[in-house]
Amino acid sequence: MDRLFALYMLVSVAAVAFPHRTAVWPLLLVAHLVAAGLALGVPPFDRVRAGLSRRWPRAASAAADWYPLALIPLLYAELVPLNLAVWDGHYFDTLILGVEERIFGGQPSRELAAAAPWLPLSEALHGAYLSYYFLIYGPPLILYLQGRREAFRQVVFGVMLVFFAHYLFFIYLPVQGPRYLFPAPGGAIAAGPLYQLTHAVLEAGSSQGAAFPSSHVGVAFAQTALAVRYLPRLAPWLALLSTGLAVGAVYGGFHYATDAVAGFVLGLTVVGVAPKLARILGSA
């Protein structure tokens, strides 16, 4: 995990080499280099890690296990200055909109809610969309509390690999998504509390350019696939939530249908190669 994290830090921060980098680029560069150095334990960061482990062994061990998942919000927040550095505010929505027309014969992210404006359906789909946060942290926490540390680490490695694959798309091929271009679905469904909560969460913390492929869908189905192996009793429930999340992402106007399909494919593909990559990085 440490080597994977360091690799992502270096590949993602390469964005600041592009000419449109924002004023915060020196801070991003230093933060990424320090994070990579700490993860790899190279001098002088090896002494920092060793000192922390001697002084607070239990806290250091827990931090070593949990830091990738804990840093997801920060890594997500920095996507905007990184994709701005590369593209200076240009997004590839026109490309995805064209794909939508060719594949689906329309724009499902604008048409699905209009075709089925039913409050119970809307609330169920928005609730499934919000389950994303449980899908990220729930399965690892269950394994950790069960004391299944090796399974926990395998799940964390797999889900972080999926996150990193999506985040590189968001940096180097940013797409805004329909919620930045079109009005949110309205009418009776807008009165639903889960509808309102979902939109409030996105307004407070979404990163522009992070639509294609949908990391919500990719991570959700990756966790479902991992649960089949490590938490088989939970897997059917995760599959149900993931399916509702994928449909809700389009129904709520948060993602193009193409985003959802691409996230599904990328998530399952990446998590499928995770064990082999883990062995490669472990022996490097």
C-alpha cells in the first residue's frame, strides 16, 4: 500500500508541470513529495517513521493501516487545482454528451427522473447514492474490528487502487457531469429529505471535473466484489446498494449514464488486477 500510495502521489503531482498550474502548486508539490517520502520511508523520513513507531507504537500501527482511507477527502479536494493545472478549466463534457446520444439515443441524466418522478423511488435511489460513504469505510472497518488484518489490508489496497485509477482520469481527462451543466431534477421529488440531503452534501464538497468515470459506481462495485471474498454475507446487500447507487447517480442528475457504465467497468477491472499488482509492489 505504501508503494502504491507513493506512486500515485508522484504521478498525480506531475500535473503541476503543466503551464496552467495555480498559485498553490508549490504547496501541492511539497505535500506530495513529503507524503511519498513518508510512505516509502526514505531518508530522512525513515527516522520520522521510526521515531513515531517507538514513541506511540499502537497509534503508529493504526495510522499505517488507515491513512490511505483517511486521506481520501484531501485527495479528492485537490483534484480541482490539479486538473486546472493541466487543462485551465477545459472539460470534456461535449465528448461524453456525444457518447450518450450515440449509445442511449438521448440524455438519461436529464430524462430518467422526468420519466419516473415518483417520490418513493427518488428517495430510495438518493438514499442508495448516499450509501457511498458506508461502502467506502464500512467493509474495512468490519474487517478491522474482527481482527482480520490481512483481509483488511487487501481490501484497502484494492479500493485505493480503484480510487487512484479514477482520480487520474479526473486530473488528466476532467468531465464536469450534468449537475454542472443542467438544472437538478425538480417537481415533487425535490421535496424528499434524502433528495435534499444528497444535493446539500454535493454542494458542500464536490470537485469539479470528477465525473468520468464515476468513482461512486467504481468504488461501490469494487467493494462488492471484494466482499464476495472477504465478507460474503454482506456482499448481496452491497450489490443491492451499489446497483441503486449507480441508477441513482443518473436519476439524480449527478452523472451521465456513460460515467456510471465506465465506472462499473473500471472498478471491476482494476480490483481484479489488484492482487497481482500487490504482489509486484510487495516484491519490488
